[in-house]
Amino acid sequence: MEKILTKEEFKNAVENNGDKLVLFDYKAGWCGPCRVLGNIFEEILPVENVVAYEVDLDEADEELATENNIRNIPTVLFYKNGLLIDRFTGMIGKEAVENKIKENLAK
């Protein structure tokens, strides 16, 4: 997963991926559930028509969390055609992550 560190990188990722599903994994290196979820993403990605990014809150601009209403981690945002279409917060299992991706690809 490519890292997003700035608002400009985030905006470009949202706007420049056409009708692909764009996934942003908000996390921090010290967060145990974030590491587990990251391992799940490593295991299941790549998926066709899905572009995935990670936003490490210890490294990224603070505005990325503030502007996207990130209050807890891990939080995953799903965008399609430039619009936020879904999100989840907290640790979920591999099957649930796969189902979220499939659901959002179909939107």
C-alpha cells in the first residue's frame, strides 16, 4: 500500500483513480489492531479495481485526520468516483474486510 502523507496526495488519490474503489487505511505504528488489519490487507490485496493507501497518523499531516473525521484507529475510508461511500472503524476480521471491499466495488 502506498503511503499518503499530505492533503494534496489524498486529494489526488481520490480524484485520479476513475471509477476504481479507493481505500484509505488510517493507522499508527504503535496501534496493535492497526497492525493486524494491515496484515489482513497485505494478505488480500491486490484486488482488481481497488487502489489502497495507508495514512499513518504519526507521519501524515494532521489535517488528513481532522478533515476526514478520524477519531479512532484503525479507520478505513472507501471512495468511488471522488465520493466517500463507506467507512468502518475498529478491527474486523479477514472475511469481513473482503465483504466490505466486495460490497463497495458493487456500488
